[in-house]
Amino acid sequence: MAKLFKVHVLVLAAMVLSWASVAAAGSVTLAWDPNNDGTVAGYNVYWGTQPGVYTNGVSVGNTTTHTVSGLTDGAAYYFVVRSFNSAGVSGPSIEVSRRVGVPYSAAGDISGDRAADFTVYRPSDGMWWTRNSVGSGSSGLQFGAPTDIPVAGDYNGDGKIDAAIFRPSNGMWYVQAASAGFPVQWGTSTDIPVPGDYNGDGKTDAAVYRPSNGTWYLRGAGGGQWGAPTDKVVQADYDGDGITDIAVYRPSTGVWYIRRSLTGAGASMQFGGATDVPVPADYDGDGKSDIAVFRPSDGVWYIVNSGTGQGTSVQWGISTDTPVPADYNGDGRTDLGVYRASTGTWYVRYSGTGTGTGAQWGGATDIPILKK
């Protein structure tokens, strides 16, 4: 059964589409904002299993929600909406996508409410401290040692992010929640852990990147050579098929190199500079990660929205902040966020409203947790 999620995309006349919920296996419920120009007679929904190729469609009348049934569990689907009236049919909305019938977890969502929580890992004592970003409540968990690297993710597919660590000294992965196949030895002391869902089953996989030879080692999902020793790892789902793509960012040239899981083909894009911090995430809510960087020199975020191909920039943060983008309010779009170690404060700018908030949770030596 696929889980609750939302996607926001542009439709005719700059309308917004959001899709949210799945009622049963093999079905997806979409909901979009209406076109309020007074001429719309109804809407058509189109979908298919390849980006830009829509082999199915249905007219849903003048309503702004529709459940698409009869979908194949485990397959990725791509959707668009068009409005129509007596003059004809509008252009398509931007495409949204989701893999059907597999668990879905939001980055940083420890509590399982589809919104990222404020969580830090304290190396000095191996403590994980979490404060719910929606509602109230907090918790603490001891899991790890000072030299461990936190690799939080949904390793058992229950829709919640689990506390997990990679121990460089022995290459072991330890997961706090009961998860098949863990603990497991996967990697060496000089490897960089790159957890992600590389096989599309809705569960986080153990994986490492070896800078010495630019090779990715994915447990149960292959891997291969992709990158150079000085590249930064930026694994994410860039094509919206529900599978994490292998990707690197090359600071020397500002080029992104992505190996798409959907086709196995490589893609590249120049976006960023030598001192920029790559922050890929789904900022426009279409189910695909967007290429983006945070520039510490001026605290500006530069984003290329995958749905429209248009770039945006927003100032949020200062030079010493750590960027922590995530969906903190559960609306399906990644919010801009920074963690200020000097005060242990999280500053979040909500994507839907542009309003900001701050929450003190953590200390100067804590590591903010957001990974899937």
C-alpha cells in the first residue's frame, strides 16, 4: 500500500496541483487546486509508466480529486492533469510521479506523521534527540559511539526513519529498529556511507562510495564506478521512479553527474560553484529531486525545479549554518532549513507560505539528522 504524500505542480493559468493519499493497493488519489477563471468545464487525468508517455486517461468532470485504480504494485507511474472547456483542452500540468505499493517515508520523519522532525545525533554519548516538528513531543535514544557516522533511514519499510550508524573501524552497519539483514558488514574505514533505496522496495539499503576509485557499492543492488576522488555524493531520486539514483557533484566545475536508475543513462548539468553545498531535494513537490545548492558566502539557495526547469533563489541562512532541507509541515514539498550550531537552533522557511520559524534543539557539537 502506498502512503500519504502530496505533490504541487503548475496547471493551466498557474493553478496548483497537489496529490495526496492512496486508499488501497494499486491506487493513487490525486487532488488539485481548481482553475478559478470561470470557464473550466472539467479536468482530464493522464498517466503512464514512463516520463512524458501517458498511455491512459480519464475525464473526471468538474472536480478537483480523483482516485486512479488498477495500478500495478511496485511500478512507478507518472501523472499530469489538463483542464478543458468549450474552447478545448489546456496544456498539461507539470508531471508528478510515485512508485505504487511500496512504503514511503519522508526524510527526517522519526515519528511517522509525514513531516520531518528536529533530530540531532550527539557523538559524545551516542544519543539521538528528537523533537516533533508538528504537534508536540520529544524523545531520546542511545544508539552509537563517538566515532560512528549516523546513517538514518527507513530500513524496515514502516514509514518511519530509523536510527542507524555506520562504524568505520569495522565497516559495520547497525540499525536500531528490527530490520532484516542488519547488522551487516558493508564497507571499509575510508568509504563514505550513501544510504538510499536503490532497488525500489521502500526500504533503505546499506551502500558506500569509495573515493579512492570512484566506485559505488550497493548491497543487493549492484553499483559501479561513477565519480572521482574529490566529488561529493548527492544520491537522490532525480527521475521520480522511487529508486535512488547514483550521483556526484564536482566542486571544481560545479557539474552534477547523475546515473538514472530508470534507464541507466548518464546525465550532467552545470549548476553551482566550488564553495557551494549541494542540497538536492523535492522542492516543487513533483516526486522528483531537484538540483540545488546552498551558497554559504551569502546564505542563498539556488534551485532548478525539475517540474518546470526554471530556477529560483532564496536567501535563508548565514555562512556558518548547515543546510537541512526537508518537509517539516507535511505538505509534500521540501522546505528550506538550516541548523545553526552556535545556538543549536533550526530555522525553517515553509515552501507553501514563505513564512519562517525557529526551534532550539541541539548543541554546538551535535549532528543534525535528515537522511532517508
